[in-house]
Amino acid sequence: MIKTLPGRNDPCPCGSGRKFKRCCALAPGPSVPPELAALKGGAGTPGSAPGSVRRALAVPPASRSRQREASLHLAKATRLREAGRFAESLPHLGRAASLDPENGQIHADIGTTLLACQGAEAALPSFQRAIRLDPKLSLAHLHLGLALLALGRESAALASFERAAALAPDLADAHLQRGALLHGWGMMEAAAAAFRAAAAAAESPAQALRETARALKTEDRNEEAEAALRRAKALDPADLQISELLGQLCSEQGRFAEAEKEFRSVLARDPGRSSAAFQLFQTIKACEADRPLLAELEAHAARPEHTPIGRMLLGFALGRAYEQLGDYAAAMAHFDAANAIRGAIAPLDPAMLKRDTDRLIAAFPPGSLAAEADEPEADERAVFILGLPRSGTTLVEQILSSHRAVAAGGEIGFWGQNGPDALKAGASEAILAPLAAEYRAHLDGIDPAAARITDKNPFNYIWIGLLRRALPRARIVHVRRNPIDNALSLYTTYLSNRRNYFFGNREGLVVYHENYVRLMDHWRRVLPPERFLEIDYEAVVEDREKETRRLIAFCGLPWDEACLYPEENRRAIATASLWQARQPVYKGSIGRWRNYAEWLGPLLRLAAEKERA
């Protein structure tokens, strides 16, 4: 870490005879791209290479000349990395590693640099070698976790973050990454604890407040989270993460003007910050006055120092903006550029998808999901709203949770997390009973008094068989949408869970849709109809009152007029539909695919599909 380096007027440890400030010490370079903000002590962060120099010098005098040469290469590499010239630093790092091949820190630095300029696949072997040479390199474990995360290997990434945190409890980024993963899996209690650990390890009061705000937001204590963020911002107005978090919180609560102000202030200070640009255009509708900003973002997207994830986020931001401006050719060009990155990270395995679908169908044959006589009344509370992502599940939850007796649970990750193991174990009563009890407790934590609580994780459609066996009185609402509109929306929308990155491939989307239809056909045959309702997104848009009354009656609730005005529902929304859900129900997304017909390729096969899942 920087704190352990010699003073700037001390002799440089590389043996050059010059003062440290004139030799291996480097002034801080330009700001690190936000996607690399967690890469402490490695690429783009001063201190890592000089630290390697000091370790390399702790060898017998006979090796001094090799060590001196290694130190020169490391110093050059550090200067280049701090200037954002990651690729140019690699030959120097490679030469240093050849001179000192058993130095784990050098290999860790190589991995960090490869992660920045070539991606996770290229970086992985260097991190793994670094850890073999020195298993106590906490930063190598952290950066290995980031690489695994980029490859969609979330369980392995979590293990790496946990190891980094165990080796260095004061490594705030390890706790932060753990928290983000757990949050994405719907494990909110564990996520909040990880964010609080990050707060405890923070380097400043402002950072501690920032991470505390993450924990509070995770616990749906939004007012307290906002208060913490505003105190943090007063302490450190230059912290861009604080402004972004504040903007995100405002956006999720429907306070779009405040959110826009925060995101634009971030971009004014760091015009290439892709995360802020992405969130801005999720929050606002682009207008002609935004064209200078769009041109600036396009220039940044073309710069080689931007990470692949950064370019991907900029692609989705620009695609959305140009669509809103009516320039569909430019929009699709940016969507294609974003999806070229997304689709390559986690491509779909069609054979595996077919096998998994076959196993699910075989595990729940006709007659296996019949109603039980002793169904627990507590299960009445659960209402699962599911289907393909971008099918209208957020709108349906907004409608239902506008009812005074309904609480919105949002996208709960419980069954996606526990479903695979339960299925492997045979989905027996002994396996499912404790899971059902744990899930009921989770619902109690959302709202102990609500008559109904929604779980709108769309991917629960995979686990319908388990849901029916574990919670037989639960209600299942399947939301359907025109297949080609649904597929286009998946292609043009960034979903943060890396398991879904295969949506960036047109052919993969078609294959995925075919297996979804096959599975839903099966569930429709084996489920008791009194516990299963299907709603078409287009029908809700065309005749909102009729479909809303049907939904409320299915849930066994009295009529509530507020359900006709879901745009007035003030609950926080953290999904990709956060802007659309605040608008009056509108028809603009029906038939959207026609604007892109000449570029859809394989997706056009879905336009001819007459029957829906």
C-alpha cells in the first residue's frame, strides 16, 4: 500500500542513488475508470509496482543486477498504467516477471493490467499463478474475484472476495464486492452486513457514510440512506460514487429531476464515466439538447483505455438515447456494439439449456403438482409474478402493489439461489419444508401485516414446480408479451446479472425463447388452474380495468380503485423498468420491433409466432 513506501526525499529502494520522488515514486495519474475502481494496488493505482520492487530486492546480492533491471521495468510499467496506457505496460511487466518469476506480486500486477485492457479471460491465469506463489496476496484474491465475476462465475467470485476479506479485514472493496453479489442474489440481510463491513473498513468518514447508505438502502431504509449520502456529500463533494448513489436512490423513488441533476454533475466532472451515463439515460428521455453530450460519450466509447464493461454501458446508454431521438439506425449500431461485448462474456449453451429444460419437465410429471388437503394458510400471502424479463412483470407488480393490502417484494432471489440444489436433491418434502419456512420468514420481514406479498423475480418461471410443492397455496401470475417485442427489449436492455449476458446474442435469444415456451407449456398442463393466472401485457395496455379486476379477483382481494393508477405508486423500483413504471400505462412499446425490422435478423422468426408461451 502507498502508506508503506519511503518518503519522497528518502533514497529510492531500487538502488539508483536518486531520491525516491525522482525515481520510482510517481505522481498520481488521471482518474481510474469507474469500472476499475476496485483495482486497488494494481493497474491504474500507484504503489503496486514499487512494492514489488522492494520485495524483489530482498534477495542475495548476486541477483542485484537482475533486480535492478526488474525495478526499472516495473517503474516504467507503473508510469504507463497510471497514464491509462495499460497495453503498453505489459511488455515491461512481462520482462520483470521473467527476471523474477517467483514474485507473486508481479504476476498479480500483470493480471490487473490484463483485466483492464484485455478482459477477464486473459487475466485469470496471472491471478491464479500469483495466488499459487503467494496465497496471502489479498489484492490478488480480490482481483481474481473481479475477473471471475466478469466471466459470470459468481459463486467462485464470491469465494475469492471472502478470501480477500479474511486475509485483509480492512480491505473495504472486498466487502463491497461481496455485498454487491449477495444483493444480486436477493440475500439482502447478508448483503447489508457486507456493506457495513465495507463501511467499517473505509478510509474516510465520507466513504464510511457512503457504504452505510448502501446497507440502509438494501434494507429499504431509503430515508436514512439518503440522509447518510447527503452527509457524505457534504464531507466529500468530489466523491463521484456518492453522487451516483444519490442519483440512483432518487431515480428508484421516481424523483427523476433530482436524479438527473446528480448524474449530470458526475458527467460534468468525469465525462467518460460510463456508469453515470448509463443511469442518466435510464432516468430521462433524451432530447435534441443532449446531442453534444452524446457526441462526447461516443468519443469516449471509442477510446482504447475504456474497459469492455465501460464500453458496453456506454453502448446501451447511447442506444437508448438515439432511439428516443428517433434515430433507429444509430441506436441499433450502439446496441449491437454493446451486445458484441455482452454476448461474448457468457454465450448461451443450447445443448445445456435443452438438457436443463428436459430435466425440469421430467421432474414434475402430470399429477405431481395436484393440490394437497393440508395446504398451510400462510402460503396464501405469496404471489409470484413471473415470465420472461421485460415482459411486463414490473407493471403487473406496480398494479397489484397499489392495493392497500399488498406489499411489493420486488425481485427476490431466493428460489434462484436455492432451486438448483433442491432439484438435485429430488425436491422432497424433507428438502422443501425448511426452504418454505425460510421463505415465509423472508416475506414476514418484508411486511408482517400484508395480506399478499409479491415476488416478481421473472426467472421464477423456471422453478414453478418447486414453488407449487413448497408453497401449494401460493398464487402464480404468468405475464406474457409479444415474443419479438419481448426479445428486442431483452436485446436492447442491460440486465446487470451476468448470468443473463447471453441475451446479447440474437440467435441465442430465439433458442432461449423456444425452451421457455416448451417449459411454460408443461407448467400449464400440470398446474391446478385455480392457482395459475396468465396475463398478456398487450391486454393490460388495451383494457387496463378489465385485466386489473381479473388480477385482483384471482388474488382473492376486494377491489381497490388505486390499482388503476400504478404510476402513482410511490414504492422504490430498482429494475430496468424504473422510468417506464412511473409513466401512465401507454401503448408505445407495442410493435416497437417494427422500428428495427431491417436489423433484427434471427429475431424476425419470432414475429411470425402466433401462439405465446
